[in-house]
Amino acid sequence: MNKEAKILIVDDDSVYVKATRAVLESRKYQVSSASDGEEGCRKAKEIKPDLIILDIIMPMQDGFSTCEQLKKDPELSGIPILIMTSFSEKGKETNIPTSAGFGLEAEDYADKPISPDELLRRVENLLRKS
């Protein structure tokens, strides 16, 4: 497995991004971040990450729409996506319908919060498969 894999975190929670970046960089991953779905799609095209960690509840463009857009793009469709969200807990506070997630082509899904060990296990499994 390539320890220099590039990972893009798309999440509007700066505290979560900072903590996740620290965990991933401890394993020598190259980490970039974007604070909303539109920026995430732009950065994905620019850096061609090996993995995308994607939140659902974000301003501008939610993670469901972002995931769909990434998977429809022939240049980006092969990049594994790990949905990492508190949507199951906070989804009712948004206007995002739960049904929007039913057809997602994401490779993995986890609820926040997640332990550093579990995050690294999931990231390594997805990178190994890609």
C-alpha cells in the first residue's frame, strides 16, 4: 500500500477536519481539504486524490449531491468515497431528505464520531481495494 496516498477531506467542520488531518498525517498520508461540496469537486479534479472522505451536511452543496457528481465524472468515478457524517443523528435538523442517500455509490459509510483506529482501518481497506 502506498503510504503517500492523497486523501481529500470534504467537510465544513474545521475542528473535525483538523483532527482527521492529524490522524491521517500520522500515517504519512498527503491530506487536502475542502469546506463544501463545490470546492470538494474542484479540488478532486485538481489533485486527483486516492480517497475522498465526504460529509453529508454542508453548505452550498450537500454530500449526497457531491457524491453523485463525483461518481458521474469519468475522471473521478474510480476514486473511493468514504461518507463520514452525523447525518443519522442530525439529518432531521436539515432540509436534506434521507432518501437522497439511497442511491449513493460511495464505497463505505461511517457515523461520526469515529475512533482514530477505526478511521485508519477503513481508509487502509479502501486504499487497498482501489
